[in-house]
Amino acid sequence: MTDVVNKLWGFCHTLRHDGVDYGDYIEQLTYLLFLKMADERGVAVPVETDWPYLRKQSGTDLLDAYIEALRTLGKQPGILGDIFGGAQNRFTNPVNLGKLIGLIDETEWISIDTDIKAEAFEGLLEKAASEGKKGAGQYFTPRILIQSIVRCVKPDPRVSKGYSIDDPACGTGGFLIAAYEWLKDETGGAFDRETAKKIRGATYFGQELVARPRRLALMNMYLHQVEPHITLADSIYEVPPAQRYDVILTNPPFGTKGANQAPDREDFVVQTSNKQLNFIQHVLTILKPGGRAAVVVPDNVLFAQQAGEVFKVLMEDCSVHTVLRCPRGTFSPYTEGTQTNVIFFTKGRPTETVWIYDGRANVPKITKKSRPLTAKHFAEFELCFGEDPNGLASRSGGDSIQDRWHSFSIAEVKDKHYKLDAFKWLRDEEIDDPDELPDPEELITEVMEELQLALDDLADIQRLLDSNGSEA
């Protein structure tokens, strides 16, 4: 796996001199990998779009053939059209395109175990995500965190016939893939024919606003031999589909881009411009009664002006049984400066008790090289969470050696106006250590988030004033 990743990634650096950035490279690699594996598996593709035809071309003929192949494939039905829809060539030098085809052709991909093949692709995505603002960081959630969340939620499609798993902000498909990998680990990949057909073609769903990460998600799932249903859509501002889901796992996009007005949706009880709070309301809508969700949110979602209103509604309709406060730097180097949490809830019964695990206080900041994120960062949390995916396992504050695990009654939550950020009981000595002060970039990020929250609040106040004025 490492050899494959290093070989393909090494060529990416060469292509950068030809004006092909990391994201473009991964996307072009997606198209070519698909065609190579389709050839190995004997999957039929339209004439003159197949791997042998492209492989024998050279020079400008190769570029012309590749451009025409992308156009033709994008018009096909099914997963072909999904992956290649709107695809465009990013190569200007036919020699580089020929070299990449040659690199891919050196490996017989079908002979590589599916998981290793997929891990190689995941490795490339992770490398792209870590390459700064031009990488895929905004669509990438650390796999260590995703895997921990999935182990807690246990998304098992064998439970019922129409069981469905969704990510309404799926990016490159990390949550959906981890859910499928968890299932394979639990079962050894042994399914009867009917169950296998359902799992691979009618279980995994997603929505993504941007075409490129959606394409990568489709390809990523294809490498796992799963054909998901991932639509290109705006989960917040468009009317949601009628379908409801048993499990929702998601990391809505951080930041405030595009969040300058409240969505006009009847199912949103709280009208707000805060994008993350709207995602929580969206998840509440599309989750089946009895369904469970895990949502990654930045700190501001727990203390923003209208956070209390949204969480009041959420806690009336759902049991918000667990909150994980993630270590500082969990998203380094993808999103510097953003502190994150994971909220776990089950729809259909009101909240009685909220358990909060503080995985941040007195934990050295995560860094890319010297202190990387590992499974150990969440090991105790998973033990505290317990085996019941709905948060109903027997729990005790004593389950945490360092007093990181506390419960709070709904009455206490109400006293704090439903703002969960208010519950802090550990003194964070890391903050007092001058050697552990945040980097300037982190401080700037925090200030910008605070300013944007203030602007959002003003926009909401202006909306209310306009509304009251029109009613008068």
C-alpha cells in the first residue's frame, strides 16, 4: 500500500510544475483508476473510452482521446455517469498524461486486496488534505475520529430490511466508508446473497454540495465494492427528500461561507443564519424515529446566540445522551484553530441526562508530526460511552481515571440555557503553559469565528426587526 501511494504521490509533485494541483491530480487519477479496474474486471464501457484504447494513444492524440472519453462517459447512466459527469481534463502536457497511465498500468489493481486498494486511495486523499488550502482538507475528517464515532454508533444494516445510513455533508465519503468497514470487521464480510446485494446497493446514502468531493466519494466507495446513492445537492437550502434514515454520521462544513441568510424551510423551528445550527436541524428532520446520529460540530455551535434555542428543540425530540469534547488540534493540519465536539443523539425520546467527556483539558495539542492523533486519544471515551449505541449502557463518572466523564441532568442543562459549552469542570493547565500557547493562525481563526458569529447574530436581529416591521 505504502509503495503504491508513494509512487503515485511522487508523480503528483512532478505534475505540480505543469499546473496540476493536488485536488486536480486526485480527480484525474480517479478517472484513470476507474477505467483501469473496469478493464481488469471486464466491465463494459463505451467504445474508445476503455483502458486499452487510451493506453495505445500518444502525443496530442492521447489528449484528444482522453478528453473525448471523459465527455462520453459523463453521459452514461448509473455509476459511470455519476463519476464522470462534468469531468474535465486538467492535463496540458500529453507526456505527463502518458506517464500517469503508464504508472497505473504497472499495477494489476484487481489482484490487490480491496481494502489495501481502498487504503491506497484513502492515503492519497489524506496526503492531498494535508497539503494546505489547495488540498482537500475542507472535505476531510480525520479517520481516527471517524472510526471512533462509528465504533460507538454501530451502524448495522442487518437490523432491519430497509436500514439506511446517510451523511448529508459527505465530502469524500469518509463516514460511509468507515461504516462499511466496521460492518465487514464485525461480520468478516460474510453475507448471504440478498443481504450483500442490499448492503452494496441500497444502504449507503449521502449528499454533497461540491462536484469534486462527490466524485471522489463515489470512487472511494466503488473501491470498496459498494455503490452508494450520493446526490449533488445543498442539504440546507434545498427542500429535503422524503426519505428518512436510521443512522446519520456527519461532519458539516466548518466556517460561515454561504451562511448569510436563514434557509426558508418550514421544518426548521429556529430561523438562524448559523450554518452548523441549521445542519443540526436538518439532521433532526431526516432522522427516522428511533434513529441515531453523531454530528461533529465546532465549539461555536455550543455557545452561539441561538444555540440554546436549537438544542432546546433537539433535546425535546431526541435524547442527546453524549458529547465528546475533542482534543485541540484534532483537525490539524486540515482546519487549524477550530475546536471540535461530537454530539450523539437518538430521536424519539426527550433528553434526561447528558454525559460529557472532556478529551481536551490537559491534553497536549495534536500536531501533524510530533503529536499525531491516534486511537489512544479516544480509547477511554469509547469505554465510557459503553456498548449500547443509543447511550443506554450503564455509566459512571468513575469510568474515567482523570475525571473526564461527567453527567448533567436536563434541569442543569436548562439552567445553562441549553448551552453545553458552559459545562467545564477540569482546569486546563495546557492553556496556562506559555510553551503551549496557540499559534497565531489559530488565534486569528478563533477571532474570525467570533466576529462571524457576531455578524450572524446581527443578521438574525435585523431579520426579526424586518419581520416585526412588516407585520406592523
